[in-house]
Amino acid sequence: MLLTLRFVRPLQATLLALAGTVLPVNVQAQNSTTPESQFPRFAQLEPTVGFWKDVFYTYSQNQIVLHASEYPAKVLRVLDLRGAAAVMSDIQFDHYRRDAEKTARAQMDALLKSVHDKRHRPEQMTTEERRIFTLFSDVRADDRFAIARNTLRTQRGIRERTQVALETSQRYLPYMEQIFASYGLPKTLTRLPIVESSFNVDAYSRSHAAGVWQFIPTSAKHYMRLNEVVDDRRDPWTSTDGAARHLRDDYALLQDWPLAVTAYNHGRYGIQRGIAAINGRTLMDLINRGNHPRWGFAGKNYYAEFLAAVDIERQWRQQQAADSALPPLKFEVVETRDYLPYTTLQRLSGGDETLFRKLNPAYLPEVINGRLYVPPGHMIRVPAGHARNFQVAYNQLGSNERFSRQRQFYTLHTVRKGESLGLIAKRNGTTIAALQHSNGIKGSVVRIGQVLKIPPRGVTVTPAVQVARNAPAKPAFRQHRVQRGQTLSSIATRYDVSLTELRTANGLGHGNLIKVGQTLRVPARN
């Protein structure tokens, strides 16, 4: 018998249904993801889809595409810096890459200017100028080369990141598809995290978007919890429920899936206003005629990126998924009835610290470090088969581990006339950033009478996503000596890394051949 479960939110019912069946290791994402019916392929957009497929899965992270934002599919040049990356330190290569990009842009700028000047006299063009001229043969605008010159941009390939994303995606897609199906939404939408975050649970952007679905704080508060205890954006299951409802609301307003998908990036009301301003109906109307300053490269390309991700994931799943996909995480769900320390819940779960955090990634450092308790009514994931033991151990907890109220971590301060956020922070021995995070304040404006939560003096209040953003780019490594009967795949599963990461760390090719006694470098998980 599990703990008494209260079905408070739709997500809880979904997770419990999933937990009840305990998905087996060999469950794969379902195949009903053909986008043609609800996600049309606009002929004009197909070259752009092809471009993004190359970015995702052809170009390496050390290959840089030079193109124009107004003509994204027109690849002007590809800088191949893989040789330099192999022999330089990260700092050296970063400087080298920047210089190479700057030089290439300057050269292309001059080349496009020359082609523009000679566009009516192609017989006078050099071989390289003729190549650029021919590349744009299907573009009618007389000023096409001037436009390309004014909108030059570079795009790094993300093949390595996409490979890891595809392997990681199979860990979550079975659950994601069931959650989306519970809302009557197309399962194809669950491929959006390939575009948003490369299925990186710790992803954190400069615009403060977090998690696999990249929710910003203002959007997240409509669909999930974001408080001093949890940041549900970092939870791939909870945030998936929020993303499903977000996309459901996008479609309810716009009644068109290409527009609704684009709205996930640009905002549903921005899309609605953009369509109304041009008296349009479709995404292609908006791409061709939308001219609002905020309607730029990201919005115009988002749907094409989505279709590219769908194509790549489907092809990869059909060809390689069985060999390198990470198995879905199996768990059961229980509920807290009291305020409890995080470490107590971890102990009761029967799993180690790493697994418990992986199953319950939303909790913030203040909770993990014991400054705040996990409140009652929280749904806790425990390894499959451990729920009954959790129940028994929970019922035996003493009063020193279960509490009727939250631990006092913050003090309260009522803003008085003449006080600013900076002044309040200084008087209380904390920082403006800590006050902003503790109180969900985006700017620095406070009003008289507002009640603020003040963290203790000298305590650093850091969002969990901040830790992810500042994590080193390259992981530390542990060593593993190959034992008889072990395969590369079994070693990857044991250490919770993908085959691609293991191959890359050891300079192995696509094959899985290893020898007994061989020492492998295994990327360490945080």
C-alpha cells in the first residue's frame, strides 16, 4: 500500500499512472510522430529545414557556417576549424575562432559588395563571385546581395550536442508522449526540447530560461511551481506537463499548429498581433510580411528548426536508437504528509544521492542543504519497487525528522519610505541578487509596505539553475577497468552516460570493441 495520494494537479495523475505501470527498460518513444497532417511542410520553408538539419546533425561544433539571416539556407562558406581545435587549448581556440570568424565576415562582406556591383555584368565576375551569384539565382530581388551583406551571421554546428540529445531523449520521451496524449496534443511536439535545450536538464540561458523546455520565470509561474523550495522548470516531468498546457493554450488562441509552435518561442500574443497587423492567416504570411522589430531571425526560423529536429529524431530512432539510447528512468511516486528534511526523503527512497536528485531535480540548494524542509503534499519519485519500503519507513519516523511547520530560514521585512532594495540588502548583510531570488523580484523596484523575505546574514542564496550555468564546460573523469563480459553499452548504462560521451572521452570510433583490462575514461556526473 502506497502513501495516501491526493490528485491535486493533472500532472500528478499522469505521473502516478506512469509509475503504476513502471515502464520497462526497453520501452521506446512511440512512432506516431508523423507531422505532415498537423505540421505542414511549406515548400518555401523546405530549404531552411534542410539547413537546420545540417546544423543539427552534419556540421561539427568546430565548423562554422557563414550565411545571411534573410536567406538562411544560402550557405556562403563553411569554416572548418576542427584541426585547430584538436591541438589548441580552449582559451587559445576561442581566440582563434573569433579571429577566423571576423576575417571570414570581412572577406565575405567585400565579396558580396563586389557581386552586387557586378550583378548586371556577370561576365566580369571572378570564379568565386560567380559562385555566389549562382547561389542566389532563385532570388528575384535586385538588391539580394546587398541584403545578404547587411544580414551576415555565423552559425556553429551542434552535431555532437544533438547526438547526446538524441540518446538522452529516449530516457524521457515515453513519459512526455503520454503526458501530451493525456491533453489530446500531438506527440510530435515532444521533440521541441531538441531545439530548446538539446534535452539538457541543466540548461540555463542568458534570458534566464531553464530546463529541457526552457521556461522563463514569468511564463513558468503560470504553469508550475517556482518558489523558495522548488524550481519545477528543472524537473523534466513536471515541466513537460507545463509545456503541454502552454502549447495547448497557444493553439487555443491561434488555432494553427505552425503558429502555435512559433508562439512557444515568440509569445502567443506577439504572434496574434503580428498576424493581425498584416491581415494574414498563416506562418508563411508572417515570415514573408511581418516587419515588427521584435519579429526576427529566431521567430522566423523556429518552426523550421522544429521540423528539422522531428526529421532527425525519427531517422536516428529508426537507425540507431536501440544501440545507444539511454533507458527510461523507472520510478514510483509517493507523497509527503509532513515537513521533512531532504536527506530524510533521500534515505527513505532506497536510492543513492545521485539517483534521488536525478528523480527529483526541482529542489533548490536551500532545501538540499537543509536550510528549508520539503513541505507536505509534495510528490516524491523513488526508484521502482521502493514505494512500499518508503511507506513503512516513513510511518516509523520520529518527531525529530517530521515537522508540522517550515523551518525558519527567512526573516520578514516591511519596506519603509526611503528604502531601496540595495539599502535593505546592505542593512541585512545580504545581496540584491539574493533578495531578488528569495522574493521573485525581476528588477530592483520595491514599494512601501511590501513584505520581503530576508535570508540570513552571510548565506548565499543561489538558484539551482545558476549552478548549472556556471558548471565547467568539460566534465571531470573517473576511470573504469573493463571486466570480462562487459560491453561499452553496459559500462555507459552503469555510469549513466551516453555511448557518444564514452566514445568521445576515449577517442573510440563508432564501433563498440573494447578489451578486457582496458582502462576507460568515464565522464563524471555532477
